[in-house]
Amino acid sequence: MRELALNILDIAENSLSAGAKNIQIGLKADTQRDEMEIRIADDGCGMDAEMLARVTDPFTTTRTTRKVGMGLPLFRFSAESAGGDFSVKSEKGKGTEVCARYKIGHIDRMPLGDFGGVVLQLITMNPDVDFFVTAEFDGEKGVLDTKEFRAVMDGIPLNAPQVRVFLRDYIQENLVTIYGGRL
Amino acid sequence: MKSLEELRALREKMKSQTDNRSVAGADETVIKVGMATCGIAAGARPVLDALLEEADKRHLHNVSISQTGCIGMCRLEPIVEVFKDGQKYTYVHMTADKARKVMNDHVVNGNPCKEYLISEN
Ligand SMILES: Nc1ncnc2c1ncn2[C@@H]1O[C@H](COP(=O)(O)OP(=O)(O)O)[C@@H](O)[C@H]1O
Ligand code: FES
Ligand SMILES: [Mg+2]
């Protein structure tokens, strides 16, 4: 992955596969401390401890029989190679929370990329799932809540072309401008 | 700034518009874009965006575009599956430009883009 936004999409796809009905995505940057954090939390099926250990660190596990994915390891690598750290908390039947932190100025930190485009894709392509997205930058905060949109739209789907155009601008103005569009 | 107030106004406008869509039904084309890790890494997002953009631009109402997980052929990603006229077409190594061509030639005009299809068997 060349953009962290693509990791966010990929990790959110895990939440969707886990049957999540609510997904939170949080982006937070503090330029004073040179830190940024990406957090994805869901109320999907969760994982037990053994599973969790295996999926976050597929190379040190002794089990090679079952297929392991690359999504979580790639996200982990993106953080650990950029002066940051990575954690996954999960509880079977409750949900999962994935958190990656970065040194903003680290030479190997990948750019955030098209965060707004990824948010737009997630909220318009998944009509049965609600998203709560926040962007925080040096104390400024923007919020997007699909529950609010759905309450207003009263059955009109969020992927209707006109609604999509509105949402694209909404994301730009309420989330992307918070961090200046480039991070 | 875009607000919920503005969204309310949009809803009222949309509700008052008469629905002049061509009825979706047996002739519906279903398009799926693989959005697993390898698909995303290979560029599935621009492909999906190009498909949505073309569908909007051409007001194609009998086309449904969605994303799907692992299709099981990593090296051929990005992959687009088109279900049309009772058949399944698997387009591989897609790009935004190829996706636009598939929309035009296949979805709209009914001529599959053979050069992008996965070789049979
Ligand atoms: N949010 C989640 N909730 C439940 N299970 C998860 C979640 N994220 C990952 N998993 C489990 O970990 C596995 C590995 O995830 P990942 O590394 O993204 O690879 P892949 O998605 O290709 O399997 C998934 O197949 C799934 O079983
Ligand atoms: S893991 Fe590559 S297509 Fe599924
Ligand atoms: Mg995954």
C-alpha cells in the first residue's frame, strides 16, 4: 500500500467481513508532538486471543496450515517502520479495535493519501453499516455520522448520485479541511 | 459549509422529483469490484471510482455497482466481475481507463471487451 488511506479501507473491510453494524474511524494528528494516530473500531464478531496473536504476527507463529492474510501485518508494518506502534484489541462476540500510531515527520511514514475518497467509498458502498468518522488536527475536530444522514434522508440511499455529490463535499469540508488535505 | 440542513433540502427536492428511472429488472447489470487487500493494493479504488463516475455521467439506472472481498486470484487484481445477460464476465488487471471502456463497450453497447477478459480455462 502506498497510502495509509488504503490501509484504512482494508482494515475497515475486515470489520465489514466480521459483520460489524457500526464502524468508527478516527484520524488524529498533533504536530507539536509529531504524532498521528489512526483508529478503526467495530462491533463485529471479534477474535479470540489465539486468533489475534496469529493474525497480527503471521511470521512468528508456528501454525502454517491455515491461510493468513496480509492486511493487519501491512498496517502494523506501516506504523512500526515509521517510529510508531500498533495494537489490536479484540473480544469474541464484542468487536475489535485496531490502532496505528506514527511519527508524522518520520522519513518512512507513508502519506495519508485520499482519506476523503476512502470515507466516501465506505459510507456509500455499505448501506447496512453505520460509520462514525472523526478527524482531529491540533485541537480542531470534524465529525461525520452516517446515522445522522440516514435519519435525514428517510429511506433515500446514500449512494444515490445527488446524495453522493453532497457527501463528497461534506467530507471535504468537515473532515479533510481539518487537516488541510495533506498529511 | 455543508450541513444537515442542506441535506434536508436535498431530500425534499429528491422526494418531489418524479422517478423517471428505467425500471431495473431482468436486464439489470451487476458489477462487482474485488476490494480485498491485494485488490486495494493493486489499484481497485480508482477502478471502482471510474465505474461509478461513468454510471453517473450516463445516468445508467439499471446498473448496480458494488464491491466484493477476495476473488481468489491475487495476481490478476484489480478484478471486475460483470454479470450481464445471464453470464459472468471476469475482467482482470483493470485500470480506470479499461473500466471506462468496459462501461462503454460492454455494459452500454453489449460488446464484451475480450482483450481484458480472463482467458477461458
Ligand atoms: N475487525 C475484525 N474482526 C474480526 N476478525 C478480524 C478483524 N480483522 C481481522 N480479522 C481476522 O483476521 C484475519 C486476518 O486479517 P487480514 O490480515 O486483514 O487478512 P485477510 O482479511 O485477508 O484475511 C481475517 O481473515 C479475520 O479472520
Ligand atoms: S487474497 Fe488476493 S484475491 Fe484474495
Ligand atoms: Mg483483511
